[in-house]
Amino acid sequence: MSAAAAVVALVQLVVVTALAPLLVGLMRQVRARSEGRVGAGLMQPWRDLRKLLAKDPVRAEGASWILVAAPVVLLASSLIVAALLPLVAAVPLPLVPNDLFVVVSLLLLGTVAVALLGLDSGTAFGGMGSSRHMTVAALVEPTVLVAVYALSVPVGSSTLALIVRARLQAPSLIAAPVSLIAVIALAIVVIAETGRLPVDNPATHLELTMIHEAMVLESSARDLAWLELGSWIRLASLLGLMGNLLAPWGVSTGAAPLSLVVGVVTLTVKLAVLGAGLSLGEVFMAKLRLFRVPELLAGSFVLAFLAVTASYLLA
């Protein structure tokens, strides 16, 4: 790995890890203000992590090593995704390529780890949440592949850094109908992948509606901290990717200090805007009934497939 690529990966890792809890705090604060509440403040997620890390986990009798390993796998896969995605800078990584298929495989690794965590304790809620989680994942992962593949056709490469660079150098690609359809499909599956409304409600513990929360009910203390941080980093990474695909301006194309600073500031602004917009949308949005979620995700897959077809026809 070149020195520039290593510096970019390290900067993105540190920046996304620092911004992810703040992004969640901002989203909660915006939603609280929109609902007429005061809110806990932007730093509350960091305070929650500090409290959880200071406690010893309580694990059920008969629980296997999965209860310990799954949170670490989710956190590790999320950190690698944050390092690989073109968030602060669009620099291809020669040793571990930030290729579309590599990133989707890492996302799926974390998804499967959390699903196994829900099954490990043997509770009814955990098994129910894992079943729902894998149903959603079976529809989300192919759509991510197809949607980003549609964006890669004009570029001729599935490397995400090259896709963002091409959109930065040729802004006409951003407003192209094929690109807009693919981005809409990707936005839907990002909401599903991160467990936001209308697919899942991260603020609920009702057994009839929860998906992600059902799988982590048996986790506590450090285990729960790793799960929360991993899911927050995944949310920040995917929102950052969406922001760079929609508005790639400000993304660095090298490892110069000044350009990296501009990239960090730009990423922070994009995350704040997208996070606040998503929270405002959730205030006016109800959760879909569970059997309607596959219909929504199937519709996003159709949009992604149409984008791929149109990209070849218009090429």
C-alpha cells in the first residue's frame, strides 16, 4: 500500500470514528427538537459509550463465543469499510482495493455476525429479529451491488474511488437520469441497511416492530458498546458515500494536508445535512408494516436494474 493511500485510510478511520457518535447525537437532537422536546445533546452517544465501556458484560448461561466475537466482527468490518470508502479522499488503495464487491462483502460480514448474535442466545426475540434482519439483507445487498454497478458503467470500473473521481471531474454524470435513478435506489437500501424509518425504528423496543434491537437485547456493557459504535460507523460511512455520490465537490484526490482538511470539513458538512434531513423525514414518516418492507426493497431493486439497463442502452 502506498504511503498516500495509508495516510488517507488512517485519516478516514479516525474522522469517521469521531464523527459517527456526533452524527447520531445530531440526528436524535434534530428529531427531539422537531417533536417539541429538549433532547439529550450532541455528546450523549459519547457519554453512553463511556458508560458502557466502564461496565462488565453479563452473558447468559449457555451462550457461545459468538456473543463475544460478533460485536467485535461488526465493529472491525465497519472500521474497514470506513477506511476503504472514498469519504475524505478518493484515492484507490492498491493492496486492499476499495472495490464495490469488497465493500459489499464487508457489509455482509457484519450483517451475518449480528444475525448470528441474535440466534446465539436462543430467545424468541433474538431469533425473530435475526430472521427479519436476513430477509431485509437478502434484498438490500443485491440492490447495493446493482445500483453502484449502474454508476460504474460510465466510468468503466467498479472501484468506488474512481467512480467518485469521475463524478467530480464530469459533473454531467451527476444529473444524468440513469445516475439519479441509481442514487434513489441506493438511498432506499442505505436506509434499510442502517435500520432507519420506514424499514426499522431504532428508538423502539416493541416486539412486533423491532429488527436490529431484537438481536442485541442480550448484549450489555462492552459488547453493547461495540455493537452501537459499529452500527453508528456504518451509518456515517454509508451516508458519507451517498453525500459524495450526490455532491462530490470537496473530496480530495490526494494526500496533501490542506486537501485532506478540506475533505474532512466537507464530509462533516455533508453528514450533518444528510443526517438532519433524514431525522426530519423520520418525524413525518411512519414505520412500514413488516410485510410491506420487501415490497419497498423490491421496488428499489427494480430501479437499480432499470438504471443498469439504461446505462448500457445509452452508452
